[in-house]
Amino acid sequence: MKEIAPGIVVDKEIKFGKPVIKNTRVPVDVVLGKLAAGLSFEEIMEEYDLKKEDILNAIAYAARIVGEEQTEAE
């Protein structure tokens, strides 16, 4: 298991190596998808037994990844 960001880990044995919330099997993309669908922090925390810090870590990780992304300009 490797921590790739605060509170975010990858392990090839868990969810095929997708980034997950540390000490869980909850993928970061699932948390972000739930937020995008309009669920509140509280609803996600209850559904996945997460802490607010876990959700904030997922958002921070995603922001870092998107910030590093480069696309071709037309």
C-alpha cells in the first residue's frame, strides 16, 4: 500500500489499484461522483462511514491531479 496524497492510498489488491480513501475500500472517484450528483458531505459520510476529512482529502487529491493535467490547445 502506498500513500499518494494525504489520506489517499493505492494498493493493487484493493479496487485494482485505484486511489481509495485510506483505511477503507472507498474509491476517490466514487466520493467525487456522489458530490457531483448533489449528495451532501453528511450523506456521503453516513453511506460510506467516512469522516469529513476523508472527503476533503479526496477533493484535494482530485484538484491536484486536475491541476497537473495538460491538454492540447486547438
